[in-house]
Amino acid sequence: MTKALYAGSFDPITFGHVDVIQRASRIFDQVYVAISINTHKHALFTTDERAAFAKAALQQLDNVEVITSEELTVNLARQLGATVLVRGVRGSADLDTEMSIAGLNEKLDDRIQTVFLPTAANYRDLSSSMIKEISKFHGDVSKFVPKSVAAALAAKYAK
């Protein structure tokens, strides 16, 4: 049984993330989606809010479990028995960054393999940062995120 871990801040989860997770769920027996902290960013939503959004968006996937974590990703993978780290990539800039991270993770534990899944073409322009920017200026993000996320963003920026 191959277990995979897809860790990220998911602030908020987008249809691009959902697409990668759906495809990972078809490849691996078990997929853990870890809502993690990104020390380089200040999250708009709490960890619990982000986990709730992810659980709602992924509820139809029987082999996907959403968890929260403040662990180093490689350590969390070890704890879960995951041998694969899933990373979604939108283009060459993502790939360069992700390759560096994968190299470091391999040095931390060479038994854990990173697998890159390209984001579907219609989601390549999506990023949580851009979604928040559009929403901040009262743009419609309903084409890019689940309904609960769109509503929560609208409420955050209603003021």
C-alpha cells in the first residue's frame, strides 16, 4: 500500500489543488493532505478554517484524509508511513523551486520520493495569492475555488 503526502498552506484551497489531489488519489492507495504553516507567509485563514475548506472540497475522495501539521514535511511523512511526497507544479518557476525542496527532502530522508504532478492546463494560472488579490478587490473568484471558499473570501474582504 503506497501512502502519499501532499503538504501545503492551502490558504485557501483552489480548484488547482483539488485537481492535483484528485489525480494523486487515483495513483496512490492513501493520500494525506496536510494543512501546514508556511513561515514565509501570513495566512489569511486559520489552520482550522483551511482544513474545513479542504475537507469539504475533498469529501468525495474515500482515500484522501485531511490533517493539520506543524511538523517538518519529511518527519510527518515518516510518522504517517508515507513514502511519497506529492507536489503540484504549474510551470517552470514552480518546478525550479520544487526541485530545490525535493533535493533537500531527499537529503533528509532518501527513502521518501517526491513526485511532481502538473496542474491541469485550465488551472495553471491559479495561485492562492492571486485568488486572495482578486477577492480583495471584490472580483469574482467562484470559477477558481469551492463555493465555501469564495463565500469566506467575500466575507473577509467585505469591509
